[in-house]
Amino acid sequence: MNMSSLIEVGQQDLATIEGAGRLDLNPAAVYLAGLAPSSRETMRRALNVIAGIVAPEGGADYMGLPWAQLRFQHTAAIRSELATRYSHTTANLTLSALRGVLKAAWKLGMMTADEYQTAASVERVIGETVPAGRAIPSGELAALLNTCEQDAAGIRDAAIIAVLYACGLRRAELVNLDLSHYEHDADSGRLLVHGKRNKQRYVPVVNGAARALADWLALRGNAPGPLFLVVGNRNRGGRMTTQAVYAMLRTRATAAGIPAMSPHDLRRTFVGDLLDAGADIVTVQKLAGHSSVETTARYDRRDEKAKAAAVARLHVPYRQRVMMAG
């Protein structure tokens, strides 16, 4: 069976499913429905990448592919194309989505166990990349907090910045926090964080982060609802969005006169600073909510510092001949 025949069958199947209103018979729809809301759009895009590979002329999107008819020769060809076009991380994310849909097709009775396991057995794409983003020096963190004035937005933003750094939260985890998720006394507390794949973890809140949150809560009040509220516009009192947090951080960085940063840069710095301070990597993994120690290790800056120190021992016998201006 070639890719063209797959697409033709897929379009017929899609028409039948949509006409009957039976998205529960589409393995792609079933797979996406089982994901956390924060992951669905990412995996939907991944499935559309596969659709673009199978149907390069734009003959179908992910809903129109006959996923249950994919066999190893098809998934191997998809893997090969992904490895050619994308980084190994993007390719493996897309292959994960592919395996998820194949598993849904098997559970729906559309594939035998052998057909599913063989089609899903394509290997991961091997590679290694330097993590995107940057670590935030302590001076930049202080400059960022110094832009937060003693008004509602400033007090809230200071608390957000403090929690992003001192607790290492993802943007989605931060905006999904409710007041009830924060257990605290006068000096410290802990947050019950709902992470990826519905995993929960407790993260301590101490020192400056606890003080920043205390100031925000004194202003916010004890009304149930989101921990961090919208202030100063027509949506006042509502839950902040992940994009609002991202935009706030960039605005604060501009005001502080420092390079742009993202919320994930603060999370990266949280992990790196803990490891630099001698924290056990397994403990850091649990605090960050990483699924594996390998993920946490990618944030470890100690190896880079060791390499820099080693290279600094080399002597290059070069005498500068051009005087620098200024």
C-alpha cells in the first residue's frame, strides 16, 4: 500500500466519521482527547506534520489519515523524513504523537496487537542539542524585581517572578495555581503544583519568594480562585494566561534594561542554580517535575564551567598587535 492510497481511504473515512458525528471512532481524536489541555495543541501540530509528510500535496490533515492502516514501512518512512527535516527533539516529539495515535487505534480494535507493536517500533532519532534559552544572572534577577513598583501590578509581578525562579514552575503550572494550592504560615509555605501528565508535586516556598507571595496575598485577599489574578483591565480578577505571563516578563526585562528572557529561562536558572549549589540531581528532578534525571541533566551548567576551567589552563603564545579602540 502506498501513501497515495492511504490518503484516499483516509478522506473517505473522515467523511463517514464526521457525517455520523463519531469522533470517538477516529484514533487521532481519541488520542488528543486523552492529553492534558496544555499538550493538545502541540501534539495536534505534530500530527499535522505527519499528515504533511504522508500527503505533501495537502490532500489531508491529521483527522483524515487512516492511522490504523499504517504499517512499519510507512512509519519507518515517516521517521526517516522527520530525522531529515527536524532536530532530534522535534522528531521524537512527533514520533511520540504517532505512537500515541497507533495505540489508540489498537485500543479501538482497528489494529491487531502485532500490527500496532510493529508499526510503533520505529526507533527514536538520536542526537543532542544545547538547550534553548539562557541562565539569568543574579544581578539581572534583582534588576527585574526592581522594576516592580508598589502598585497592584508591581506587587503581583514581583511575586510571579519570585515563584518562577525560586520554585522552577512552568508557565502553565503557574497560571493554573489556585489560592487553595498554597499552604503557608508566617515565614514559609509550599505549593501543590499540577504538572504535565496530571502529575502533582509539592514545591517549597521560602525566603524572598515567601515574602513576595505574602505581600501579594495581603493585596489579593482570601477570596477563592486563581492565585495570580489579572489586574488593571476589563478582565480584572480573572485568571492570567500563559501569554500574559510571557509578555509581562519581557516588558519587565525591557524596563530593567536587560536582555529579553522567557519564563522558561527562570526555570532553567532554578535547576542550574540548585545543581551549582550542590543539590542532589534526583531531588532537583522531583522539584522541577521532570520525568527523568536525563532531562534535568540537560540544565546542568557544571560541565560547561569545568570545560572552561580546563581550557583556561592552555597557553597561547600570542602578543596582541592591535590596540582596541576606547
